[in-house]
Amino acid sequence: MFEISVKSRFSAAHRLTGYKGACSRLHGHNWEVTVRIMGRELDRIGILVDFKKVRKTVDRVLSVLDHGELNKLPVFAKGNPTSENIARCLYEKLSDSLNCARYKVSGVVVSETPGSFVSYCEDKDQPIQKNRAGR
């Protein structure tokens, strides 16, 4: 099994409704995101997936979050934009765009401060499947 990783960043503000403490007030972070892609088969030239393709997709998805107030985004209308919820949201959006018969998003790691991070993945025993768009 091969696994590649791409790291990127975005800056955004959020607040945690129902949290007792300073995080209940609007504040910002310079978030770091690591996206992992896994698969068993390489293409004809020995590449799992082109890093440029992954980075372009990650940058497109993160551009919706970058320099915004996360609480105002529709995706967080029913829940706080915690690192956990951000990681799951990114995993789902990136899986929709990147998953194919040869590889899939295997996990997303989100860090809002150095040394503190959350990782989201789905059942690693599931076979690689095409994304919902049928690619």
C-alpha cells in the first residue's frame, strides 16, 4: 500500500458555541491541514497520484474557508467549526473530488495550534471506491 501526503494552510476565525472559556469568543487560527491519499497500484510511470493534482484540489477546497468566519458557513450551520468537524468536512469534500478506482483519501489531519491536532478517517478496511460523482 502506498500513501502520499500533502500539507497546506489556511487562516480563519471561529467561535465555539456552548464552550465555557475564551474559545466561545470569536478568535482566529492559522490552521495546518495534511491530506493523506492511499492506494495499491501506481500508474504506468510509477506515480500513485500527482502531487500537483492533490494540491490543486486541496487549495480549491480550503479557499472556501480561508480568511473567513467559519461559523457563518452553511457546512457548520448545525455544529461548531471545531478541528474535529473541520477535519471531517474536509475529508468528505476531498473524497468527493479525489477518490477513484486506484486511490482514495485515507485521512485528514487538522491543527489549529502547533502541537495540537486531530485526525479524521473512515474505516481503513473499506475497499477503494469511486467517488460519488462516479469518477
